Amino acid sequence: MVETILIATFYSFQPFVAAAHSFSPSKMIVIIAEDSLKNEKVSQDLDKVRDVYGKIATVEMVKVKGSDLLAIASKTVELIEANKDKRIVVNVSGGWKLLAQGVLYGCYARKDLIDRIVCNNLENNSIVELPKLTFGLSSVKRELLEEISKRGDKSISKIANKLDKTRGMIYQHLKELKENGYVDEKFYITDAGRMALI
């Protein structure tokens, strides 16, 4: 039987409970914003998680900067890859909005390695399954975005030549990348574009 890992955003005990009980993980990775640890109630709730679940599962706490979406997404990818041989369930019910969004973006970057993404229904605390979305990059757009990420002062023509594509084709892809927020008006990579490449 494959071991289940629960990766969960955290701010308080209650949103954590439903997923912990529903999936009976052998390991729980709690992702928490560093700033929230200053809150005494949050610290008490973390102690409660360790006390209640630490006897039946490994409980690991991972601190992240709660306002850095790219860092949160990257850390989530790192956690997913480190546990890819296990059944991974991700719960985004607890924590600040940016924390949950960053974890979701990390899930989208490695959707094939996770089993489920869930959150809690606030009315009855039941589990709601969320879609495993992607960043929607074809191999050509991904290759182009990778070149844009290293662009420096390189012209679009030079990038087209390097990729052995016509300028027209490159500009069409850049237009679509811009519409998705992956590049700016001058075709430089954005934070959203960096997230799509993690």
C-alpha cells in the first residue's frame, strides 16, 4: 500500500482536521507563513497538531515567507518532488490567501505527482476537491519562456534564430504568453512566468 502524505497550509487547527481525518496520512507537512508564528493562537494550534497527530504520523513544519508567491510555489514543488513516490494530498484550507495560492501554483507545476488538491467547505467542514490545473504551456512556449527568462539585452530576433523559429511565430507565442501574464509588454518574464517554469 502506498504511503499517504498530507501537505497542508496552516493558520488554525480546525481547517486542518478534516483533511487529516479524511486521508489518514502517515506524514503531515504543515506549510506556515513565518509571520503567523508571531500569533500566540497559531503557535498553540501547531502544538495541538503535534500533540494530536504526532503519535500516529510524522509532523513536519515548513516555514515560508507568506507574501512571496514564487518562493512558496517553489518550496511546494520541492516538497512534492521529495515525496513523489507517495500518494500526495494537498490541503489549501488554512493560511493566508497568498500562502494558499502559492501552494496551488506549486501543485499546478507538478500536477502529475499529486493525487488530490482539497479544501474545506466552510458550511459543514466537508472536503471539496479542487481541479489539478496546469500553466498551459506547450513545449514550444515553454522553450521560448525559458529563453526569455535568460534574455538580458538579447533581441527577439536573436531568440527566434536561436530557437530556429520565424519571428512571426515567436511573436504569436509571445502575444499568447503576454495574454496569460507570463511576459510583460516588452516581452520580459514576469513572476507569473517564473512560476510557470518551476
